[in-house]
Amino acid sequence: MPPTDRWLSFSLLSHGVARKAIPPPGLRHAKYHCLSAFPFLPTWVDTLYLTGNVKGAGQQYEGGVRQWLKVKHRDDIHVVCAAVIGRRDRPSAVVAGLPMHDRLWIVGRTSPLSAAASRALAAHLHIPRPDHPWPEQISPGMLDRFTKDKEPVHLTRVEPIVVEVSADVAWSGRSFRHPLRYLRARPELNPDEVQLPEHLRG
């Protein structure tokens, strides 16, 4: 087995991925037309829960020059917005939750909302009932495990509502590794019916 194949096989097995997930020769040896990679990349990235880096097979390596293009796989999913950052009538970010272990866990936050998205979301946010599942303050690590901030984050709690977001498949423990992208509110959906996406179930 060529060294490239041996390295890739070891890498896949170390991630618990079956042998059948190994990319076709065109990807392993970069000697076929790059378009042959496109049908395979989404499945490979989704299976490994990783991002990929690609560049032209004919490009020479140049030290200190950024040549590789990072390819990230994202899914549109439903999460529960049970709190926001900022005011209820002018939220700056959504705090997202998903059901795990019989409770609603905070799994991340969105990137900053645009003014239009903030206004649209605010129309669906309401004062929560007393039995809200989340506290008013949380540690910054609950929203971003890589943050260096140590000050508690204040949550503006709201009555839970379903929102649609675009999520990078990267998952760390019980939260998304990267910020979510807010797409739209889904007030017609029941928050109690939102489920943890299948590929995130351990």
C-alpha cells in the first residue's frame, strides 16, 4: 500500500470510520480532474465531521503563500432559541439549545445578527414563563469553549421558540465548535419536538 494510502487509512480508522469511507484514488493521489472530487467531498466531510483543505493539483508549493482553500460542510438545522444576547426587542445573537439527556442544553450561539434579522426575530420573542430551563448568567465557556473571556455572560431569557440556523458540522462535547448562522424564526414549529440531529448523537 502506498504511503499516502497508509496514512489516510490510519487517519480514518483513528476517527472510527469504516474502510469504505476512504476517498477514491483521484483524491488520494491528486492526479485526476479536480471536478471528480466534488460529489465525494460532502459525504467525506460529513462522515468525518471535519473540514477539508483543497488546492489545484498542478499548483506548486510556495512557502509563505496561502494557496489552500478550506472547505467546510454546513447543515441547516432547527434549534431552540430560549435566550438571546442583548435586549429582547433588539437581540444581537441567538443562544441555541438542543435536547440532550432529558433537558435543553445550551449548544452555542449565532454570529451577530444583522439589523434586519434582529428586528424580524424580535417580533417573535416573548417574556418567558417562570419555569425557564436556563439561568440568567452563564460562564463564557458555555457559548465558546475557546474564549479567553472570564466575565459571566448575561442571558436575556425568552419563551422558547424554534429557529433555523446553518451549522458547521464540527461538534465538541456538547456544543458546536463554531458560531451558528441565523436563518429565520420558525414560530409555527413546536420547541418540544426539536430533536438532536442524528449525526450528533453519540
